Amino acid sequence: MSMVWIDLSAPEFLSPLLLTLKVAGVAVLLSLILGVAAAYALSRRNFFGRDFLDAVCTLPIVMPPTVLGYYLLVFIGRRGIIGQWLQETFGITLMFTWQGAALAATVVAFPLVFKSARAALESVGEQYENAARTLGQNELAVFLRVSLPLAFRGVLSGGMLAFARAMGEFGATLMVAGNLPGRTQTLSLAVYSAVQAGNDALANTLVFIISIVCVVILMITSKLLQPGF
């Protein structure tokens, strides 16, 4: 493959780039909210079925993306359990939309936030939380003022990894949102289409941008996790 490049202002590059940033941004926001909440609940509560819930929350890491896409179709498809209700009640359809792509990216990115946040929260000394409780702080205040600040670096590193994962999501996004240029075509889908079409210039540019972003994120994440940083 010849190393040719495309103008970065070209629509076939800008459109999937901007869409990917929007999808990944929404996915990370949702993953942070849900992942940190789940991590806090499982790290602070010992109840029957906790190990099962932990396995379910971690499952997207090891499950093939196409299988995740199929599960999403079962739930949010036009005839799905949730999708049909959304369509009939609110007229909302997630299939073949950027919102559907964001939901798919959230599912695959969620475990990265969950595992990082849980490890960080479990490393927070209980004596600090107990001290806050003795001062009259409720559980929400203890979490926001003590637990989360002390676990912030771990949560942030998980969020950054989730962003990189969401940017590169392919299988689940393709099944749920399709590959519609200008509507649901993210960077990874654009790479696939460019290779299929023999557009080496576009493929080279997209792959280079994705690689640089992922390397930078991994370097920053590694730095965040170093002691004393």
C-alpha cells in the first residue's frame, strides 16, 4: 500500500472525525456516570450475587463486539424489548442513528471505567470515609468529598482508556448504527470503507490519526498511574 495522504480539511475525513469525537464523548460521559456508580456500589457493599454482577459488568471486555451488537439489537431494535417501547411511546428510534452508535460505544467502554474505578475506590482507606461520617457527612457527601477525590486518578485513567476504546469501536456500532457516511460513519468504519474502496490516501490518514490519539492516551494513562505523579 502506497503511503499517500488526504487533505485534512476534506469532508470524507472531517465528517467521521467529528462524529467519532461526539460519539466517544457521549460514551465516556455515560460510562463514567454508570461505571463509577457501579464500582462504588460493588466496592462498598457485600451482598449475594455481587460476583455475578461484577462478571456482567466486565463481560463486554471479553465478549465479541458482534455478540454485543446482537444483544443491543434484541434490546433497542425496532422490535426489541426497549426499542419497541421507545418507538411506540416517544417515537424515538436508536437504530441507524449516531445516538445508537454512542450507546454501542458506551457498552464496550463501560468495563474499562468500571474496573479502573473499582480498583481505585478499593484503594481508598476506610478511615478517611469513616472520619467524614463522624463529622456528620451523609453517604453522598462522603463519596463526593472523600472517596472520589482520592480515587480521581484511577477514574480519570479509566475514562481516557474508555475514550480510546470508544473511538475504535467497530463491530457493535456497525450492527446497531450501520455505516452511513455523514450520519453514523465513525473513524473505524471509515477506515473499513476506505480500504474496501481502495482509497489508500483516506485509509492512511485515518489510521495515522487514530494511532496517534491512542498512543498519546496510553502514555498519559500510564503516567497517571505512576506512584507520586
